Amino acid sequence: MAPLTLSSVRKRFGDTQVIHSVDIDVADGEFIVIVGPSGCGKSTLLRMVAGLEGVSDGEISIGGKRVNDAEPMERDIAMVFQNYALYPHMTVFDNMAYGLKIAKTPKPEIEARVAKAARLLQLEPYLKRRPRELSGGQRQRVAMGRAIVRRPSVFLFDEPLSNLDAKLRVQMRLEIKQLQRKLGVTSLYVTHDQVEAMTLADRMIVMNAGRAEQIGAPLEVYADPETEFVAGFIGSPP
Ligand code: ADP
Ligand code: MG
């Protein structure tokens, strides 16, 4: 079963068509990056997959099961946001454990999973701290840890690095790449940064004004852009 499929998915806000019939088939273990300028509909698309926004038309399936009407918690996904969305009053441990507690995972299992993720993300020394006592990069790692502990079949990332400074962004990009290799996770990752897309993607989708203009391996898209928009966007500095 394909971990994630979008078939002819559209989204309207009132009279405005924001997403025009998008088709995406994510293979098992594949890292797909959606790249496009601000306002082209990347977050809206991801939010529909997460169940935070309804679908106007078309179908979204996770693990072969139609989820159009499923609540976010019923979907086998975890999302990492740009602004981390951590709970400021909770410790790093509690932030990472929160989703598992809601899902009524037994305590020893929660402790084992958080410990494992903390090791993977080098967060072990910080488990008792609160988010405000962490650097931006550490906060982003906590946000990733919170997703990892849930062991979803699909990870969704919405510009997770865009709040970090340039140097840290490059470092975190490499860390995500390593995590991806270690965990072999199926991911849909959204960014406006072409370099990030080229570095991380197995396949990338170049999006413009609510349409997927081209889907392909990064080098393929780079070497053989199918539209003028793709050529201009991929060729221009981030
Ligand atoms: P991106 O993430 O690529 O920057 P978004 O998905 O956030 O783009 O937005 C795509 C378009 O949809 C924008 O024109 C935005 O103004 C519009 N939009 C997003 N959310 C809403 C909403 N809740 N109501 C109305 N318009 C929205
Ligand atoms: Mg966005």
C-alpha cells in the first residue's frame, strides 16, 4: 500500500481556488520535497494531509485508506512546524511525550521511546529544560523528536528550518538527511528554498500558484525544467 496518495486534490477558500487538482504518490521510504514561492499553497496542501484543513475536492489516502473525513489524531502522520509549536510550560521530555500520553501509550514505553529519540537527536542533556532555555536548533530537534516518538508512517514538515539562521540551517539540513537515512522515513517536506529541496529530496515537486508544475528527481528537474517557471525558480538564488 502506498503510504500517501493525493488524487485530484483541490482547495477553495470561498471563491478563491488555492489548490488546483494536485496528484502525488509517495512511495514507501521516499522523501518528497514540495518547493515553491511563498503563497503558492504548500502549507495548505500539507494541512489537508494532516487533517487541519478540509479537502474541497479529490481524495487523500494514507496507507491505502481514504482519510478525507478522519480527524488529525486518527491519521498515521506526524507534523513538524516552522515555529516548532512547543509547549512553553512543559519540559523537553514532556513536550516529546505529549502525543504519546494523549494516545494512552504505557509509561515505560513512552520513556523508552523518548530516550531513544533523545539519543538520536542529541537531546539527552536537555530533557529537563523548558523550550525557552534552548537554542533555535535544539528547539527544532525537540519538534522533530516529538514527531519521531509517535512512529507515524508519514512525516510532514512545513518549512522546519526557516526560522533558523543560515549556518544552523545548513547544519540541520545535514542532520535531517542523516535521520532520513537512519530511519528510512516516508516524508512530505515543504520549503521555499531550492537548495534545501535539491539536497533533501528523492523527488521534488515544484509548485506554482496552486499547481504542481513538475515532479522528478532533483537533478532531472534541474537539468530539464519543463516550464519557464520551473527554470526560473530552480535557477534563481534562494
Ligand atoms: P505557502 O505555504 O506556499 O506560502 P499557503 O498555503 O499558506 O501558501 O497559502 C496559499 C494561499 O491560500 C495564499 O494566497 C493564502 O493567502 C491563502 N490562504 C491560506 N489559508 C487561508 C485561509 N484560511 N483562508 C483564506 N485564504 C487562505
Ligand atoms: Mg507556508
